[in-house]
Amino acid sequence: MIILYFFIGLISAVVGALPLGASNIAVINTTLKQNASQAFKIALTAGIAEVLLSYYALHCNMIVKDFFNANQWLQILIAIILLGVGSFLFFKTAKERSKPSKRSNRFLKSKYATGFFLGLLNPPVLIYWLVVYSIINNNNITLSLQSSLLVLFLFFAGVYAGKLLTLHLYSKFSLIIMQKFKNINTIINKVTGSLLFFIGLINVLKLYLL
């Protein structure tokens, strides 16, 4: 049963890494302009940055959790936000794909540095993990810094694996993504939106039925 924490970390990281962000675009761009090996260097350190952000969010979550438990309206607000963001992403129309600037490419010459800084300097990811932890701890699963080392290791190993896997798949299928699926933003938005809407719906039902 303890292996469940690995899969929770894995799935959470995959969902968080699905939307096209700076790391994803850098991986696709590097794969197409150089090769998959260079892109994999970005993925390796972006995964480390994801673990650091998720760890920091877990540290902050201990304070946030007590506040959430004392203010049920925040749980309702989060559920509504998830429903709203999920619906927005699902119905959002495709926009022109952004590209990394040449200036940033010159500044971040090391692919390892590129992956780490693009992954770390991403405040929305920190907020995402705070939401993830609030959902996890409100569904009869306990996860905190006081959890056993094995639990924490499995969870963060899942986080790293999820981020690495998602970015690797972006690199693996970059040619298909760029050439055949011109509306990839729309596809990803619909998948991500559906997942967020489903999670929000579960939390609404949990608040009113349990």
C-alpha cells in the first residue's frame, strides 16, 4: 500500500507538467534544433527543480493545512477554482505557440542550467503543489514532512519520475507534436482542463455528501 505514494507523486507531476510551459517548450525546441540527448539534459534538471518546489510546498502546507481546516470556505473556493480553470482550459481556443527568446538561449548555454532554472523559477508550479497537497490530505491520505522517510522518498521519486517522463515524451514526440498536431495547445488544454474539472467535482461532492 505504501507504493501508492509513488504513484500519487507520479500522477500529480504528470498532470502539472502537461501544460506547455517554459521547460516543455525548451525541450521541444532543443530536440528539433539539436537532438534528444541535449533535450534530456534539460529534463533531468527540470525534474530536480520540480522536486525542490514540491518539497518547499509540502513544508508550507503544514501551516496552510491548519488554516484550511479552520476555514472550510477555502476548500469550497479551491473546488470552484478547479472547476472554473478546468472549464476555461477545456473551452480555450488555440493560440500561437510561443518560442524561447534567442537572448535566453544565449544566457543559458548549459542545458542542465536551462532545465533547472526554467523549472525552479516557476511560481505557478509552487501554487499547484500547494493545491495538490491540500487535496491529498483531504482525501484520507496523510503526507507531511513528519511522514516516514520511505513515504517521502517514494513520493518525491514519483514526482521526479513524472516530470522526467512527461518532458521525455514531449521530446520523443516533438516532431509529431510540431508537424502533425498544429492544435496541440488545444488538445493539451482539453486534457488538463478535464482532469482539473474532475478533481474539482470530486471535492465539491466530498464537501456536500460526506
